[in-house]
Amino acid sequence: MKFYKFTLIFALTCFLSSCKNEKKNDNLETEMELNDEYDNEAMNKNDEVKEIAFNLESKSDSSTSGKVIFTEENGQVSMVVDITGATEGKHAIHIHEKADCSSDDGKSTGGHWNPTAQPHGQWGDEEGYHRGDIGNFEADAEGNAQITMTTNKWCIGCDDDNKNIIDKAIIVHEGVDDFTSQPSGAAGTRISCGAIIQ
């Protein structure tokens, strides 16, 4: 009788222990699944591609217009600007501090975007440059041009005020940026404007 009693207790103990292990395994599997979901969400967030596109409108009685596309992927922002209607030759292009193209002369956009309080200069200059100092481009005989640029110093809608280009503006100038005159390179009249807004 004692033997049967011992056998029954032993079997019951093994059964309960097995149930506990199964429950632990179930919990572990569930936890692993949740971790995988979080990892996938983080990866998807890092792989997210952001894009913003807008038109440039003529200013200061010019006929210069165009289209701008910013794309952010893997921590890099690429800019493509297609210009039409410009006079043949070199012109300056910058990012300005306000997304406001309401004035006829484009001056409602304020000065160059310069969140790091650097002197004006050429992009990459060791002595300093504005985050909006894109530089010069050359329009052909038909008034067309394309400007491309890629940098990790910009972002689209991030929390870093030193990098976020949203609520700024693209300005095309009639003249050439000399990269030395302060605070704007003596680039002259603002002939085209586009607001960078989401």
C-alpha cells in the first residue's frame, strides 16, 4: 500500500513540475516574440524613408522657379533641386531660417539658417559655415540647372534643432555667393523661394 501511495505522489509531482516547465517555456516564448516585435519596430524606424517635395516660386519679378525634393534614409538627407527660368550663369542657393515666402522679394524668409551660430562660408569650411550654406550652381543657356547634395548634418522632422530643416525655406539668389562677405555672401536679390513644410 505504501508503495502505491509513493508511486501516486511521485507521478503527481512529476505532472505538476512538467506543467510548470511548460508554462515557463510558454512565457519565455511569448517574451521572445515580444522582443522580436520591438526589435523589428526599431529596425523599421531606422529604415524609414522620409520625403518632402515642394515647388519654388518666382520672386522679385524674376521668372525663376523649380522643384525641390528632400529624402532622408539611414541618417543621410539628399536634396535634389531642379531650376527653370534662371538667367544663364552662376547663382547662389541657400536654406533660410523661416518657411515664409509671402513677401514679393523673398525677404520674409529671414537670414540664412544658422543654428550653430557660425560665420558664413563655403560648405565644409574649417573656419565655419551655416547649415544653410549650400553654395552656387550654374544655369545653362536655357535657364535650367540641377543641384544635388547629400549630408548627415540635416534631418527631416527630427528633434535636433541644429539639423531639422522643417519650417525653413530654400532661396535662390540672382548673384553669386562669394563665401566671404558676412553674413550672406553678397549673393544679392532673392529670385525664387520655396517653404520646407510638412
